[in-house]
Amino acid sequence: MTGYLSKDEIAARVARDIPHGAYVNLGIGQPTTVANHLDADSGVTLHTENGMLGMGPEATGDDIDLDLINAGKVPVTELLGASYFHHADSFAMMRGGHLDICVLGAYQVSVTGDLANWSSGAPDAIPAVGGAMDLAIGARQTFVMMTLMTKDGVSKIVDECTYPLTGIGCVSAVYTERAIFSVGADGLAVRETFGTTVDELREVIGLPIRDLTGAADTTVRGG
């Protein structure tokens, strides 16, 4: 694999790191595409905050049923054994620590794992927190999928978030087109690079980065 990853390739890389048997919520937007890359024998059960367990890949063609959508209003499929329930019960699952992993987008992630993903804080911004706060704190692990840089060329991985926070110290891994990072109490570390080097990442991010690319096994494990 050469060059930066496409959005689809990032989703496939996230899917690879989700352990067998995990219960997972995929956030609105880019994270929902992870569902298209989970093998049929993955044993992963996908949860949607609008009240479904056992979601399958995105629906296409004759499989589209507009009554069967995820939280982002994208038509999806159902797997054998899928179940449906009240929105309140869905949030009880999220808040009660019953999800192993949630995958979310982000505006910013700090080196200690703080997450900002619901508002840029701009006067004309339209806040869209949804269930992100419940997911970020309720899930055992939070994975983030995002581009590494903003359109203005500023790193989204920062020393300290300047946007309104979604959760504190909740992010464990960040998946971008240039690299996969671990964040948390030990600071920022790069696990895998795509079309770039660790030194180049240090330059564009402007923060100290530990190099874990030579580790024997850098896969994030689910709780």
C-alpha cells in the first residue's frame, strides 16, 4: 500500500482493528462506512442509537428499505438475529457501558485523548452533538476517524482542544489518511504510517510523537 489512504481504506483499517465479538456503534458520517468492511464471520454486532442491534452493511439497489436506516438516515441492511427497540433503551445501552467500541468523527483530538466533535465554536456554527457525548463516555473504547489536517492545513491532533469538548480522555486511537495514532496518558504515538514518515508527521503536527511503527503488534484491542 503506497500513498495516503482513501476514506474507504481508512474504514477498512478500522474494521480490521475491531475484535471478534465486539459490540460497536458507528457514528454519523464517515464512521458508518466501517460496516461495509466487516467480514461476515467477524462476530461484530453493530448498534445504532436510533434503536437497532445487528445492523449490516449499507443497503443498495433492491435492498433499500427507507424504514430501515441508521442514525445518519442512511439505508442499511439487517443481519440474522437483528433486533429493534425504543430510542431510550438504545441510549441506556450507550450510557450503561454495554458497548465495547464507538467510532466517531472529530474536529480535534488532544494528545491526552480529549475529543471535540460537535461544534467548531464559531458564531455561525450549527451544533450537532447527537449522542456523541453518551457514546464517547459510555463505550469502553473510542476510535476516531478523521483527516489529519483541516482545509487550512492545521493539524486536528492538538496539544489541547480549543473547540467545545465532547469528552475528556476518552479517545484511544485516531485513524487518518496519513497514519494511525494512539493517544492518552502517555501522550501521542504513531503506530502505522501511510505515504509519509514519522519525522514528517512530527513536522506537520508540531508535537512530540513516539514511534511505535516497529512494534511487533500495534493493533488496538477491544475491551
